Amino acid sequence: MKLVNFQKNLVLVALCYLPGTLLAGEFVEKSLSAQPNGIVEIHNVRGDIKVLGWDKQEVEIRGELDDLAEELIFEKQGKVTLIRVKMPNKNVNHGDGSKLVINIPNGNRLDFSGVSTDLIIKNIDGGIDIRTVSGDVDGKNIHKQLFVTTVSGDIEFKDSSGRAKLGTVSGDIEGNLNSQGISANSVSGDVELELTEFDELSASTVSGDLKIEGKLKDDGEASLNNVSGDITLKLASKVNARANIKSGPGGSITNGLSSDKVKEIFPNQQKLQMTLGDGSGRIKIYTVSGSIRLSGKNH
Amino acid sequence: MKQDDEKLADLAEHSIRRQAGLLDKEIQPETELWPRIEAAIKNLPQQEVINANTNRWMPMAMAASLLLAIGSLGFAGYTSYSVNQNTGTFVAEESTLNLIEQPYMVARTGYLTSLVTDEQQMSPEVREVLKKNLKIIDDAAREIHKALEENPNDPFLTDALLLTRQKEMDLLNQVASQGPDTI
């Protein structure tokens, strides 16, 4: 009789632990063939995802799904390979998010959407288009296009190239890019870009700092502005551009790019207009109350 | 071509300078919006919240449409101003500050009304980011208004105000467009 009771208790204890076992994220290892110039579309609400480019013509997923995931959708839809970690339509504030490593073929573009997913991306040569809310995006060796939007996440790229459009609200943007056209915008985050050579650069914040370093091409355009942050522009090589720089009341301009003098304007504003080299490009910078610092090799 | 662009830019700058000279100095950016939003949320009947959750993207869509319509009107206003300025027939009936601020204020009200109904679905983190950055933008706008009071003919300041308000719209749009399963 005691043995029967013991067995019953054992079963009860096991049943108590069963839901916990079911809650744990399921381990997955799946792959699908993919087209050479296809799109890999990933939707994952939370967790840590690594997306890596490789030379196989297939998409592979390995790792642990979100504790609350209801389903993993992994299928081909024409040239799109879809990966969706489907979550319940309820509060998802407990348990752990997905921890996945996803390999995608060279030449494929990555489209990603998430909420609080931190994303590490490496060796993607077909471009990326990413939307997150609070997750950080950390990329290396990304080419063709870099489109990233976050609300509070930080964006960082290294050794990457292609048209870049980077936007955050309070996150910081940091990059080491070889990009012809770059747009980087934030409200309160800082923007720090190290560029090799660029044609067109537009960077703005409201209260964040802007720190840009690179070579402006002849005929190129750079437009930087903010309200209260500091702006630093360091231009490599000899610059050919007309520059129109202005600071509002309380702001200041320091010109280390040429021997042109900064003019004081009433009331308490500063202005710098100058032609560098043949003046083929354009530089336009302004701040309301921040400071502007220019440096380079034009003198 | 570049010369033409420069002429147009000069004309636009000149027109903004003239309008800036007619600034209505009484317009100030709204202060502390969030307490009012929070008060509105508290006063919202439960039934309304439930209904809002059911159709939570409709107000967003309406606000976005409103913004687009207002944006178009604002742009049309500037265009017609420049054209009339060229022919010398322009009569300034509204100040630059009015032209800049009014459409954004209307659009912002639309967005914030939508976000109030949606606020309970918003993650605390996004709500905090939104609140913090709306305040940063309001502070910045206030700073620009103050600078414009001292120097009403400064086109850089009117540009700065435009860009700051545009950033605000981008922020609201970004939060609103995160989608039902993301905010």
C-alpha cells in the first residue's frame, strides 16, 4: 500500500514539473534550400539572434526558441524564406526569448523585425533591412544596403558598405562604413561615424552629439545639424567644397579646417562661410546652442 | 543648374526672413504634455479602452492620414508663398511660426490622442522612451522659440524648428507604426 502511495506521489511530483519542462524553449535545428538572390525574412519578438552569411545555398536555423513560442514557421514563399517565431497574443513578460543562430546564403538580403531582440549580424552581402524597438543591432561586414530603425536600441556597424539609412530615437549610432550615401538620425542618441569616402551625408539629432570623420568626395554634400548637442566633423584629405556653418545663441564654431575666421553675429551667434579647394561640394552645418568643431587637412 | 538652385534657395531664405519678421511671439510650444496624457488615460472609461484595443490601429491610420493631409497643406502653403513672393503679390496673413507650428500641433494632437487609447498596450520601456524624447523635443523647440524671439530673421532657426518638429512626427510615427505585436 505504501509503495502504491509512493508511486502515486512520484507521478504527482512528475506532473507538477511537466509544465515547467514544456515551458522551456524547444531546441531546433532545421534547414531549407534558398535562392541565390533571395530574401530571408525573420520575425522574432525577443531574445538574441545571430545571423551569419555563408556560402551554402540554404538557410539554417539552430538554437532554442522562446519559452513562450507557440510555433516556428519556417517556409519558402517564392524568393522569400520566412522564419517566424510565433508568440501568443498575451503578455510575454516572463520566460526567456529565443537564442538562435541563423545562417543565410551569400547574396541574400536580411529583413528582420523584432521588439527586444538583440541582433548580431555578420558577413551579409545582400543588404539588411531591420526594425526593432529596444534591441541592439551589431553588424560586421555588411554590404549593399544598411537600413536600420530602432526606438531605444543602439546601432553599430563595422567594416560595412552600401547605402545606409540608420535611425534611432534614444539609441546611439556608431559605424565604420564605406558608404556613398548615408543618413543617420536620432533624437537624443549620439551619432559617431567613421567613413572612408562619401558622396552624400545627412546626419541630425535633437540633443545628441554628432561626430563624423571621413573624406568628402568632390561634388559631395554633407549636412549636419542638431539643436543642443555638439557637432564634430573631421575631414580627411584635401576638401573641395563651399561650407556654410552657423551656430545659434549660445553655440560656438571652431574652425580647424582652414584659416577662415569665424564671424560673430549679433545676438551671440557665430557664422563661418568659406570655400575650400575648388568649392565643388557643399557642407552645411548648424546647431542652435551646441558647439561645432571642424578639423582636417586643408591648411 | 546649381545657380538656379541657389537662386531658389536665396528666394526661399528671403521669404522666410520676411515671414520670420512677422512672428507671433505669443505662440509657445506646449509644456509638459505627459501629465495631461496620463490624466486622460486615467479618465478614460474602461469600455472605451476595450473598444480601442479592438480597433486600435484605426486611430493611428486616421492620425497618419491627418498628418499626411496637413503635411501636404503645409507644403502647399510654403510653395504658394514662394511663388507669390516671386511675383511680389504676397500678403502675409500668418506668421512663419504659425505656418510651421500649427500643422505639427494638430498632427501631434491626433497622434497623442491615438497613443492615449493605445497606451495600455505599449511596453513600459517604449512609453518611457516616448515620454523622455517628447520632452527633449519640447525643450528644444522652446529653446528655438526663445532664440527666434531674439533673432526673428534667422532662417537657420526656422529650419531648426521645422526639423525638430519633423523629428517629433518621425518619433510619433515610429512608435505608432511598430505594429500590434510590438509596442
